[in-house]
Amino acid sequence: MPAEPSLYSYTSPLEGYHGLAPLPDEKAEDGKSYVNPPAEKKSEAYSAFVTPITNGTRGGFDIHIYYLSSDAEESKYANELWERIRREFPELRIYRVWDKPIGPHPMAMFEVNVFTPEQFGAFIPWLVINRGPLSALIHPNTDDEERDHSQRATWMGHPLPLNMKGFHRKSARTLTHS
């Protein structure tokens, strides 16, 4: 469920990069991409998630992997995928397999948390290849759960409509108690 982008403000992607020399127009050997000037240092995004994504015990990203519980073949695949993830990626946090909707999630699913960019970089490409017929929601963890599950969310497979009512109620309670 994508959120309306106009509801949010966005800092310029060039924040901190103003006043630099223009980029070269020179093409790389492939004749299509551009030659980039060398960076003074490697981006910090290789070692820690960018702000406001959490880098602590909650994990930087949640991945929710959905399956149709009324389909025996899909249920079997989801449970086998869950086991494979637990065996191949034991350092990730892997929750139980739910056979019914829970929270904003409209159908059966299980959740995996990643804690570092290295884990994200290894697990997400692996999941692209191994998720089979299942859809997956990938969202960051920040202090804005509603936005994390909507405007900041990325989908593999078919996007599913999430039940955002719980987030709306939480926002209303926060506003009335502020």
C-alpha cells in the first residue's frame, strides 16, 4: 500500500555534497555508463544503515514473506523456505510462521530481521532467487512505522494491501495524548 509522497518532506539527496567540482561527462569502457571521480572514503552505508534506520537490537530491516495458507503447495514451500533461511542465515532473527493474518499483514507470513548492510546485501539477493511463488515486503525500521510499511516499503513479487488501521489508531492516540 504505497503512501501519498506529498504527505512527507524530503531532504535533498545532495545534502553535504554542495560546492563540489562538476562531474565528468566521460563515458566508461562500456560506452554507456559514466566515469566517476574516486571517493575520498567509502560510503558509511557499507557498514551501518543510514539515519533514521535503526542499527540496534530491533534490526535495520524487516522482511515479511507471505503465503496463501489455504494452498497446501504454497504452505509447504513457505515452511521449507523458513527452514532453509534458519539453516543458511542463523545470524538473522527469524520469527515463527503464522498461518493467518496478524497485525497489518493481510495473509499468512513469517518475518526475518537483518541487522547490518552486509546481512541485507547477502540475504536480499538470495531471497530474490529463492522466494519462489511468495511475495515479500521489505521495510526499514525507523521511528515512523506507518511510513516504514508504506512509503518506504519495497516489494518482491505481488504487492499486497496492508491493513494500516492500527497505525492510524496509534497516530491518533499519540496526537490526543501529546
